[in-house]
Amino acid sequence: VASPHPLIRKKERDVGEHICQLSNSGYWGKGIMTQMVKEVCGLAFCRFPIDAIFAEHYEWNAASQKVLEKAGFVYKGAKEKSRVYTLVKSKV
């Protein structure tokens, strides 16, 4: 099944969608991913009966950490190789 957009992909083991990073370094550092995360989360809160969104990134991926924090996500804890963040609807 094709994804609705090339920047969104579905993983069988996950409930929900994943936002993929822009792989072309020409797009890095311009706030594009941060804005996209904010927009997608805002849309999700408006369209679905959810109160929070959880996100996870590999512990070595400082760029993803920065995107999540700029988008309003709050660090909640660590897993074996990743860090977990949450965004609560009332904070958006």
C-alpha cells in the first residue's frame, strides 16, 4: 500500500504514522522538519480524539532531538538505544 505522502510511512509494528527525515542535506538547518512536525501534530490533535503524541529518536541523533524540542515535545525517558518524548494536546 502506497503512503499518502513520500514523507510519511507506515510501519507494520506501529500504530500510527512515522515522519521520515529529509535525507537531502540541502534541506537541513532551515526549520523545514520542525515546521512539518508542528503542522502534522496540530492536524492530528484536531482530527483525532487523542491527548498526547509520543515520539522517539535514536540517542545519537541530535538533529531529531532538536526538532522534537523545538516542536514542543518534552523528554520523558530513555530506552536501550533511543529517547522518548511526548507532546500533550493542552501544550499546543
